[in-house]
Amino acid sequence: MRINSTAAVVSATLLASQVLGQTPPDSSPSTDANIAVSYGSDQVTPGIMLPRSVTSTIPTFSFTPPSPEQVYTLLFVDLSINVANRDFSGLNPTYQLPLAPGIGFNRTTRLHYWQAGITFSANGTLVNTTEPVAFYQGPNPPPGDIPHIYAFYLFEQEEDFTGPAEDSPFSAAVVNQGMNRMSFNVQTFAEETGVGDLAAGNYIMYQNTSGTATASASSGSASGTGSAITPTGTAFMGDAGKINLGGVGGLVMAVGAGVAF
């Protein structure tokens, strides 16, 4: 019951912040423009809590572009991966370390979907003729962890878009292998790959209440036998981070953590 009440409080807090934008409050990058996302009959409003049974398959997208010729890149990223008791020794030190900052203390990120080269018709219908770079994976956080925040980012894709470097774990050739989706820094991706402005965003939440936590991230440092590394940077540490650190956060973080996807 405690987990469920916590989820309701966090969800309500984020929903109340919708007026501030279509991406999680005070996160970066951010936008107040919306990309319409639908899981079947479930229309996504920013911060909505959806069950895994709904989000297990890829949603549909709609967006009214300023020009039908504009090309876009679409990302779907978990911003709430807990680093406690995780072994990150296999991550690429050049591209994945230090860990990308997620929302809240000891939280990093994971790429769940990446589709490049998409366009939208004049009426907003998505037009896509290519395979995704990173195929869609639905939310699947560990039992007993806090509600995870999953953000959609629609970037304009410029003509000189290059994608990640060939030796990067996020390159098209290897992004779907092993731990290569972990510690995906959206801000760095935007700066280094040649994508343009963030055109629109949206986000959902999901909490796995099927069991109890296997680790805790409520203390000031990560603990355990693995090579747990605390994320550095402040890209996502705003009001969204305070949900995990402040009055509500004391309750949320006490719920527990674990291996998250």
C-alpha cells in the first residue's frame, strides 16, 4: 500500500507541473511543445502513470510539423535507472562514463527507443520507411523501485546529422547489444550528433509494484558489491529531482531500488 500511495503522490506532483512543459519538470533538454503519443486507446498526457501491459508495444505518434519536408529523430529514454548495486565496469569509459545524470539521487538513464529519419504528413501522421536504430523496449523497472520516468524526445534532424561515432556503444551497429543502451545522455547526443532543436516531447511513468525492493538508494551513497558509480552533473536535477530528495522523496527513496530497465 505504501508503494501505491507513493506512486499516486509522485504522479500527481508531476501532472500538476504539466503547465511548465511537455518534458519532466526542470529537466534538460526541455520543451513546451507536445508530440501526441497513444498506446492503443490510451492517450499520453505528460506524467501519466500507465501499466506495463499497455506500454509493452510501441505506441503511435502524431505531430504537426512546420514543414512536411522536415526530418526528425525520436528518442524514448528511462530517466530513473538506479545505480545502487549495479556493476558498470563494462561500460564504455569514453561515451558512457561518467554516468549520464537521471532524475533524482543516484539515478542514471537508459535508451529504450531510437528512430531516425522520420517525417510527418501535413495532418500529423507519422511517415517512416526505415528500421529503428534502437528497437522499442517497453518500461520494465525492478519490483519495489520508485516510479520511473520515461521521456519521449522529438528532435529536428538536420541534413548534416551523422549519428553517434562508429566506436560509440550508441552507434547503429551495436546499440542493441549488452549494456550499450545504458547511461544514454540526451543532452550530449543532441550536441554531438548534429540533430537540431528539440521540437516536441512527452513522458509517461510506470512503477513495478509486483514485489519488494532488492536494494536501497535512500542513503547518501550507493552500496553493495558491484562497481556502483554515482552520476555526475546537474542536467536533470531540478524540481523533478526534488521529488526524490525532498518531503515526498524521503518516502519514495525508502521504498527501495534495484536493477532497472
